[in-house]
Amino acid sequence: MGKHITFIGLDVHKETITVALAESGGRDDVREYGRIANTPEALTRVVTKLQRVGGELRFCYEAGPCGYGIQRQLTAAGHGCVVVAPSLIPRKPGERIKTDRRDAVNLARLHRAGELTAVWVPDPAHEAIRDLVWTRECLSASYRERENSRFLLKERNSLFHENGNSDNITFMKTIVIANQKGGSGKSTTAVHLAAAAEAAGDGPVVISDTDPQGTAADWFNQRKQSGIETPRYSELSLDDLAGRVQALDQAGAAYLFIDTAPSIGAVNADLFALADLILIPLNPTPADLRALVKGLPLIRESGKPFQFVLTRVRPKLRNNDGAAMALGALGLVLSSRMHERVIYAETFAHGKTALETEVKGIAAQEITALWHEIREKLERENS
């Protein structure tokens, strides 16, 4: 007869731990043991009671914000304990209801069946180093944001007010680049327009990024490593969008370009409320036109001016003129287009734009023309 083993699933939260038991050799005898406080003393009492039954105790719980203290306590007491990768826990199709009891029971059952995937548990020294690195990254991000603000404050009384265009633009203009569909060229459009504005002497220009992928932020970091300081980058806090945008305005920024996530939802609705212009990059394809139908109502509801710009346009494609005519009927499509060019992708990957790589090239010409058209529209709106 094999050794008796009790498999124990722990659903761990900040204040409580829900405990479930599965005995070895059984199939349906998984039961909830109860709920205890998430303290070392409470956990020790439960372990002591379970030990009285005899046999081996094997614990498991999901990796999460509560850390590895429980695993270390149980391991130090001589018991097996694995920390489980949440994303690799088997789930039944259609199983959507989650409760503490269900999670604990499921963990105990799967632990007994050997179907859980453990994560590596760092020792205290590794964890301390990881926390130190994380803290350094947070401080570095805070430092970059402060330096960006300092730069804008410094330039407020020089570059901004000496700019010949300051008679037309007397306060910051916010341009939000948004599209429901990924792959439309949002980030490429955002960084190239920001660079074009700086090249035209319309700065200081700031670019920001609310896309979780951080594409524009990565571009800026690559750009800074190459020694190019403009356009500036500033992080936006979704908890205080209006306050952050106002701070950039007061610091003297002339234009703020905001790259967004490939969806049009609640976050973008908040951004639209702050926009002076919503720019919608659009591939002239049936798929992109169909996707546009889903996001257009929310853009219209914002009450803010919006324009379409055709991107990734390929020569001699019938869809180009068809899309332009369909949007042109609304009077909302810009005449300047961004064509499908290798230089856009190549320069973007290195934190640059077509404007620096081929100053007089056709890509630089079309992006400059697009920026001039957008600026003139903003000036007409402001006049």
C-alpha cells in the first residue's frame, strides 16, 4: 500500500487563504477545508492540524502579488509546496464562474492529478535583486518624465515663443491617432508627423503612448540612444489624463501627438475629449473600412474634429481611389497620403524617420506635405 498523501490547494489573497484538500488514491473526495487569515500563525495552525491525520502534505497556490512567503514557510517546515503558473492551469471550456472555493478545490484536484505547471521560485537574494532592478526602472522612468518637463519649461520662453508660427498657435494642440484595427500604421504615422512638425519649426513637440505595447515609447528610446533629442516623449497617466495634458500645455509644448491602442473603447473616449484633432490612419482595404464602422460612432460622439489619412497605400490599387471617394464624400479625408514604403519600417525600428534618413526623398516629401495639411487645418480651426 502506497504512502498516504494529502494534496492541498490554497487560493491566496491579501487578507485570506481558502484551503481545499484532495486525498491520494481518490477521485471525487476533494473538499473545502475552510478559510483562514493570511498570516504565518494561521497557516502554521492549519498545517499542525493536518499533520495529525498522518501522511505527507503537498501544497500548491497560484503565483501572484502575494509573493513567495507562503512557499518559503511551508518548505522550511518540511512540506512540499509549488507555486503555479496561473496562465497554464487547465480550464474547462465555458468555465467562467470563479470563486475562492472553486479555485482552491480545482488547485487541489489538479495538483493530485499532476497537471499543474510550477514556476521558478527565487530565493530571498534573487528576489531582493529583482526588486532593486524594478525600483531602478521606476526611478529611471520618473527621472525621464521630470527631465522632459524641465526641457519644455526651459524652451517655453525661447524656442516656442521665438517660433514664427506662435502667432497662429497660442496654446498646445493635441492630436490623437486612433484606429479600431491593428496594422493601420498608427505608430508610424504618429512618430513621423511628430518629427515632421519639429523639422518644420513647429515645436516643441511631445509624443506620448497609451498603447500597452509601448511602440512609440520603444521608438523614442532607440532615438535617444542615437543622440536625437526631439521630438520629446512624455508618459501619460490614464488616471489623470486631463491634468497631465494641461501640465504639458503649461510647460510650453506646441503639439502633443498621442499614439493609442488598436481599439476604440473607454480609454480612447477619454482621450477624444482632450483632442483638438482625431487622426484616423486607414489602409484602403475592405477589411479596414469594415472595421472603421465599429469605431466611427464613438469618434462622432466625441464631437471633436476628425480626419482620415490613407496609409500603406500601394500604387495602382483600385481600392485606393475607391476608399478615397467613399471618405471624400464625407469631406473628411486628407489629400496627402502615406504610401507603402520600406523606409518607414526600416527607420522606425532604429528610432528614426524617413525625414532624417532621406531628407529629400519621396517619403520625406509626402510626410512633410501631410503635416502641412494637418497644421493648416488646425490653424483654420483656431482662427
